[in-house]
Amino acid sequence: MAIDTTVLNILQDLTGEDFSARGDENLFDAGLLDSMDTVQLLLALQDELSINVPVSEFDRSEWETPNKIIAKVASLS
């Protein structure tokens, strides 16, 4: 499965929202992700895409929109 599809599926599982046409929406400002969801996101990415991002190295500004998450995950692949 493609990185973008996997990320969007994970985000939908976490939030119940479809972000396929909302790639630039700030997930934190919209109240759709919080710190606990962020940990779940990182664990899901690790499980599904073998991406390892320690929570201590997580920079919220790099992960605030679906498009930024996809770009970050692609850079780590």
C-alpha cells in the first residue's frame, strides 16, 4: 500500500474523519489529534510502515497536517 494511502487510513482510524481532500487541515488546531493520538499515530506508522520516530524527537510543526505527515513519513522511508 502507498504511504499516502496508509497515512490517510491511519488518520481516519484515529479521528473518524476522511482527509483525502483535506490534506492541509491542521489536525491539532482542529482538535482532531492530541498528545495521546500522536503516540497512537507513531505506533501505527511503526507497525504498518516500519517508521520509527521516538516521541522525544517528535516536532509537532512537522506533523500538523496530513500532507506534512505523508511528506515526513516518505522522508523517513
